[in-house]
Amino acid sequence: MKSICIQLTRQLEKKRMSEKDMTLYILPSCCKCEEVIKLFSKLGIDVTVINIFDNLDIGRSLTLDKGLPVLELNDEWLDYEMIMKRYKSEG
């Protein structure tokens, strides 16, 4: 049992190391945004947080079909539901 836990821990560490380019786009006072930030903090995942009102590049477009937060991860875009599905099981 202990070796399984060690293997899972190593897998999570490798996954986190490969996910270095993580950017979370948020709105101020957004409950879902705060929930994702707290989850990443709990999991020890470093993520760049960008408030779209303050820091979005003018030349960059961001599709918000499913609202915020949106996580940009290695050329993949995850909405709130996808973020929670992927990372909540780790917590």
C-alpha cells in the first residue's frame, strides 16, 4: 500500500512539473475563481493568476463561452467544470 502512495505522489509531482505554464484568468469577487485558487494552493500547484480587467493583453482574445475562471494549460483551455474534474480528485 505504501508503494502505491509513493507512486501516486511521484505521478502527481511529474504532472505538476509538466504543467508549469498554467495561467488562470479570473474576475474579481468571482466565487468559482476563488474556489479554484484555493484548490491550487491546497495542492501546491503554482499558477499565474490574471484578473482580466487589469491584465489582459489588448492583442489577445479570450473566449468566455462558459464564463470564468478559465485555465490555460499547455495550449489547452479548461473551464471551471473541467478544472474541478481534473484537480478536485487530487485534493
